Amino acid sequence: MLVALFVALSPGVAAGQPASGLYRLVDTAAQRLATADDVAAAKWINGGPITDRQRADAVLDAVAADASARGIDQGYVRAVFTNQIDATEGVEYTRFGQWKFDPASAPNTAPDLNATRSQIDEFNKAMVDEIAQQWNSLHAPNCTFELKHAIDAVANARQLDPLYRHALSAATRSYCKLT
């Protein structure tokens, strides 16, 4: 639903976006964050908890294994995805709060959570691939500048609202790691 539209309208580097090496990684992180509304709706309708430690652990184990297979630091990738999960949960908690304050705005239907999680798993794989490709940039002295540029470019291209812009900043906060 929202995720499909978000991906379908996904602007990219080919569409004239800045050629920052981190753009695709940040853009994929934004696409992954866009699943938060669908996940929140499914949890709201079905009464599931926002924080799902078992699912989070499974995601972190999968991305760590993927990182290991690509020869990159598992701890770094776990930290990146912990921030991504926390940011996604932050959006979900915000939605729950909004729906409690204004029950008329709460969803009446929700997408299949398993289908949404399959999309998330694909975003996770793409992000680990981008991390591997951008490893040197993520550990370079100018990473913070490049990251800020990529966040601004993605936020503008996707017309992110303040909540999603804040979530994107939170999701990407551990990207730059000087070695």
C-alpha cells in the first residue's frame, strides 16, 4: 500500500538526484522506514506489540550473517540496523499515539504483516549490499558531510514530513565510523 506507492515513486540518482555515494543507502533506509505506517496499522488492528524483540533479533542476526558473508564488520552492521529498528519503532509509537488521541484517524484495515516484513527483508539485503559497496565512504573523514548531504537530498526528493525526516536522521546516526 503506502510502501508500494513509496517505492513506485522512488526517485533515484538516475532521475537527477545528487551523486553522493551514500544516497542509495540513505534512500533505501528511507524506503525501509516507510513500512512503519503499514506495520503500525497491522499491529494496531491485530493488537500486536510495537516492540517485537524476537523479530528484531532475527533481523539483526540475518543482517550480521549477510555482513559476514560480504566480509564487513558484523558489529557495525548490527549497530546500523539497531538504529533503523529503533527509528521504525519510533514512528510506530507516534502513530499509535496519534490514533489514541484521534481514534477516527486510526486504520480500519491493515496490510498483511508477513508481506510487509518480506519487503523489509529485501530492503535489509539492499542496505547491507550498499554498506559493503560504500564501506570506505562510511569510514572516511568526510562521511558526516556526505551523510548530511544524502539525508537532505533524500528527504527533499521524497518530501519527508518532520516525523520521517527525524526518523531518517535517527536511523542513519551510526553510519559514519572513523577507523
